[in-house]
Amino acid sequence: MSAPEAGPADESSAPLAPLDLRGEPRFAWRGVMLDVARRFRPLPDLLRFVDLLAAHGLNVLQLHLTDDQGWRFEVRAYPRLTEVGGRRSESQLGHGPQSTLDGVPHEGSYTQHELRGLVAYAAARGIRVVPEIDVPGHAQSILAAYPEFGVGGAEAVRARIGEPWTRFGISDEVLNVEDATLAFVCTVFDELCDVFDSDVVGFGGDEAQKRRWHEDPRTQELMAERGLVSEDELQAWFLGRVAGHVAERGRRVIGWDEMLEGADAAGGPGAEGAAVGGPTVPTLPADAVVASWRGPVGAELGARLGHDVVLCPDLWTYFDYRQSDAADEPIPVGTVLSLEDVASFDPVPDGAPEWFAERVVGVQANVWTEQLDTRDRLDYAVFPRLGAFAEVAWNGGPLDWAAFSSRLPAYLAWLAEQGVGFRPLEGPRPDQQRPGVPGVPRERAARIAELERLTASLARVSGA
Ligand code: ACM
């Protein structure tokens, strides 16, 4: 394919992959989220990843810097976050009930100096690095380092948590909601804003389990003092506080679509604060960006409420999901997300209402790395699916499969030239397989039913 006449080459001098990336991009936010919390990647790997994103005409790297399993961002005011939270003694091997532990210590973190270098390197290639610190759930690495920020008192938390989580999944652990804990979180975001110049910063908000808040008398007391009647409202209150602090630094937040839970009851985005049975409740700022990953409901509600929306529905954009249902697919997790499935992604279908279309600022592929412990395994999961995703981000979807297929030989040859360990179209090479490492494949219908259940409360508010 001849070189594009206009396009990402305008913002970056990186060589472009031979894909159809011409003219004006359809979406302003063409992102990839990389999870460096579950698997730390050395800085040179990140620089290489940035080069590859730039070559695909993408312009956002969301860096998922913290999770239950590891904390990767140097915070000068709280050094134990990286010293303790950045190391676990071993990791889960495989997925599901048959999974084991590998017995291999895993550690790593980035200094602020290194991250400033990454930001500059990426900016020179037309890429904005959007950092993400995940609160109030996915916080076990924080609690390993500073148990006083957990629910039930430091001693109880210390007894439950000795180190970042060595298992993968959804933990019950959440931050407590004391003023001191919010102050801690705000300090972390202050340092984050010092290092990253992105106008948008991620505060997570996903999958925070409410059981500990619900069962803890002190949390219930604080909820009553603040006039909050449910744990969903408490989550909205907490995230609203963090977003408000970030706003004081001139930034806005992006969060996963769970951030809308309880926000409606607490007054709705953009409200100055609403009375909910008593005191004023801070709500999400109107300029908060919703990353919609659990089907269409969060995107619709976010758009109805006037938020910008980045679409990253797991069924089309989760690159940790298995690429086929063949037995040799390594550690099968999630639903089948083949290259053709990615090409079929239709973010804003023809006929979508204007109020929706105008709020969708972009699309994002999410690369969760529980099962991707080496650079080669990351390459295998990301490529060539990123090629199809990049064309959707640039041109809108769905792609014309025959036309895209005709570009594939040149694209795969280009990947090979770049030294990318992509997945061959016919399936994994022997060295790319993971025989004996268990996974849990999921069926699409079962996942869709689960998503409907998970987003039922948002659907009620949306009136969908
Ligand atoms: C997510 O996949 N927990 C955003």
C-alpha cells in the first residue's frame, strides 16, 4: 500500500504500518490501555509499544499503573507504595479453579523521572499518556503498603493482606472512606499531575466490591454523617471528591462506567451537589469521561448525562480475550475475539441518535495482562488485532473484511520486520501455545447475560 497522504504522519515522524489510515481520523481519542500493574514492563518495552501505537495512527496510551497485584508509580510522599506494593512473591498461573501459583517473585516500578521521559517520548510521536490510578477498589497493593487505608482498622487489614495479591480476580478489598484516606489519594493524584501533562487522568472506579463497606460500622457511620443512603452513593461520593481535587489541578478524570453507579442518585453529573437525605453530596464533574466497557448501557447513560464517552466494550476490544476457540489457543479466557470480530466493531452504528454520536469521542483497546507475562505474549495478544482496531479508530467501523484482508499480507510482513511476535492467522506456533496452563473460556451469550445483570442499575437510570 502506498504511504498515506495525510494523517498520523502529520503529528509523528514514526513510519506507518501499511494500513488504511488516510484523511481525517473518525475519532479524536484512539487509545490503547496497557495494564502494567499485573505485569510490570521495563521502560524500553513501553517505548517500543509507543512506537508501535504511533505506527498504527493511535494517539492515547492509557497506563494502568496500579491494581491489586502491583503498584508501579513512584510516589515520593508514600515510598512504601512501590517498595512494598510493587512486589509480590508469586503470581497466578492460568485462570479459573484449576489455576496454580508460579512461585516466581514479580516486581518493578517506574520512577517519576522515567515516566517524565516516557511522556516526552510519546508526545514526540503524537501520543498522550493518560495515567490511571485505580481507586477505591483494586487497591490491595495500597493496603499491603499502608493498611491504615483499608476497612476495619490497620491491624485487621494487616492480618488479611501481607502483600499485593498473588491471585487474579476481583478482590473484596477497598479503601476506607476516612478523610485521611481521601487526603492520601489526593496527594497521590497531585504527584501524578506533576509527572503527567495529560489533561485527562484515570481514577479507575471499576469493580469496587461493596461488602466491606456494607458490613463495617465505621463506614456506615461515615455514610450517615455524609447523608449517603447506599454504598453506590458512597462510591459516587468518593469518586466525586477525587474528581473535584483533580479539577483543582486543571485536569479532568476518566473512569470505568461503574463510576456512574450512584452518581445519578447523588444529583447527577454537573450538579454542584445535591441533598440526599441531608448534607451536600459532591458529584462527578460534567467533564468526566466515561470509559464504557460493560456493553452499551454505560455509554448510553454517560452520553445522556452529557459526558464524553470512550467506547471499549469488552466483546470487541479486550485483547486479553482468546482469539479462537481452538484447543491450542494459549490460556483461553473471555469470549472469542478474533481478528474478524475486531474488524466488525461498529462503535457508532448508522442511525445512532445524535445525542449519542456527538458524545462518543473515541475508542480504546484494553490490554489486561494477567496472562501476558512476557513481551512475546503481549505481542501475541495485541497483534494483528491492533491493525483492525486501528482502522476502526481511524475510519469508523465495521471494516470491509475483504478489503482489510487484502491488506493483511503486507501488514503481517511489516509486523515481522518490526520484530513483533504476532499471532499467525492460522493459529499459535508451538512456542506461542501454553499447553497444560488452564483457562476458562466463556461463551458470548453467557457474557452478554452477565453484562446485562451487571449494568441493570445503570439501565434503570438510563431508562433503556
Ligand atoms: C475492567 O475491565 N475492570 C475495567
